[in-house]
Amino acid sequence: MVMKMNIKERADAIIAALESVYPYAICSLKYTKPHELLISVRLSAQCTDARVNIVTESLFKKYPTLSSFAECDLSELSEDVKACGFYKTKARNIKDAATMLINKYNGTIPDNIDDLLKIPGVGRKSANLLLGDIYGKPAIVADTHCIRISNRLGFANSQDPYKVELSLKEIIPPQKSSDFCHRLVLFGRQYCTARKPSCDKCPISDLCPKIQ
């Protein structure tokens, strides 16, 4: 089947298959307010989403508003997020980001990537996640799952997140892009794992050039 399809046709087929397997494409980070997603994403660097969710359950109760993060004691915040690793840098980024959002953006998460990238601790992956989840805009979140699976599927040929993002923008319909990336995370955890992918059980094996 792979040989008979061009890359966009195969992408459409894979999107449809993943939509069937994972009907609900949601972010695995738990949040109720936009700024909480920004904070959770920052904490998730080099840390599992499961661990972040444990930490933020109490963190967001202790700091219920953006102002409470901006005005907090930095050393105390560092201890509060210590379990997520790189806690001093992450705490500083969170406090500085909260301050910038209040002073420059009236407490609102920007709705464009250029402004998002000005926020301390926010890179392209984080910015795209915020655009997709908060504003429903087209977004390619080039995380480790996305990069690994896109290369295996022949959608990209690079380990560079930005190059993978650009490659996927060429073949993934914009309105499907954010949800597609969420489904890649679910798919990457269940089937297309880093060390030992379960190709024999994979729901899109007939569309994967790696196992044809």
C-alpha cells in the first residue's frame, strides 16, 4: 500500500488511522488556566508528564494566580518544583515569565509565535503547544515522539526539531496538525517506542515504509 501512495496521501491515511485509535487528542499535561499550561510545559523539559502532573497538582493550589507566581519567593518556588529537575532554572523562568506576562501582555498568553518566543523558558516546541491547545491554531509540536516517529514514517529526515516541524508543515493539513502531534505522543508511548517498537501490533504498520 505504501508504494502506491504519495507522501500526502499516506499522511492522510495515517492521520485517519490514528484518529480511529485515539479519538480524543488531548494534552497529557493537566491544567485549567492558560498560564498553567505554560508552566507545566516548562517543567516538562527533561521530565515526564506524569511527574509534572504530580508536582503541579499542589503547585497550582499554592500559587492559584499568575500574580502569585510573579510575586513568589524564588528559593521557595525552586523547592516546590525540585522534583522536576533543573529546578533553579525552571523556577527562575516561571517567575520571570509570569512577570513578563503581567507587565507586557496584560496577563494573557500571546497568540502568536513571535511573542511567545520572547517569554523566558519558551522555545518553539512549547510555543506551538500553547498555540494549538490554547488558541486552536495550526501547530507542529516537534517533541521527541514527533521527531522519532516522523523519521520512521519517512515524513522527515532530521533530528533537528525545527527541520522536522518544517517538513511536517508540508504534508500535514494545518487544521489537523496540533491533534496529530498529540496522537503521535500516545502512539509513541504505546506502539512506536524508542527502544523496541511493537511493529507486530502497530495499527499503521501497513502504512510504514520501515517495515514494508
